[in-house]
Amino acid sequence: MKKLLLSIPLVLMMVGCANLDIKSAKHPELNKQSSWSVLPFANNTETPMANDRAASMAAAILQADGETVVGSLPNGARTQELLGGDWKKRYEEALRSAHSTGANYALSGSVDEWNYRAGINAKPVVSMTLWIVDLHSNKIIWRGVASASGGGDFAGRHQQSGATDYKSPH
């Protein structure tokens, strides 16, 4: 889990971003022998399928950390994604499916910015929000936000908050 949280900035750096700002809730105590499901990510960008790319990266990071990821990745049909799709419906269906797989936790999020700014000062910009749902209590037990952009120095901040009752994020 800690590797996942530390890997998010690395993923943002890999897409060419150097300025980094992180805000995160206090790291939750998680069952060491847990299994994970990756739910659909919301795409709040104009970049088609940025959400599916982010979900795939999150699943890969969990697996690289030795975590068990159950179920299938929430990649939508390309045509549906290009037309906007219905993220809330996909999210709720994936959440129900995650319960049936026996997973302990579900990881999801939103991609809020995923592009290269145009013009003379062109630079990559990425912004993501992640959350972990405890599937036994249906509570969001962790939230984090990371944003990064090209150029400059590394900057990181952490902010703490408690668990909240689960509600559909959008």
C-alpha cells in the first residue's frame, strides 16, 4: 500500500512532469493478506481514455507491490469512451462486482488533467484523485490528490482527514 502511494508521484514523473504537489489522507491500516479490485476511474479531461490508462497503471503498481488484484480491469469499449460513456453506471457495476469477487479493498479515482499544454511554454500536466473503498464497510478509508507539471523543483505536502461514509463520488 505504501509503495502504491509512493508510486503515484513516480507515475506522474514518468509522463514528463517535474513539479509535484501531493495531498493525502492519513495512511490507513490495511490487512496484509488483502485482495484488491480496481474500479473505473472518472475521466474529467478532454483526453480520450485517460481514465483507463490511469486504472491500468494503478493495477500494475498494486501487482508490482505484491498485492492480489482480482476481477478484470474496468476498461470500457473505445467507442463508448470516445463518446463520453456513463462513468457512474460503470463505477456502480464494478463496485457490485468487486463485492462478489471477495476483494477487501477497491481502488478508484479520477483523472482531472492529462495533457500537454500548447504554445511556447508547452509542458505536460497531470492531475489525479485516488480513493480506497473498504468493501466490508463500504467506506472510503483513504483519499489522495496529486498533480504534476513539467519543469521546476519537487514540492510535496500531506494533509490528513478521516474516513467517510461511502457515497458514489460523483
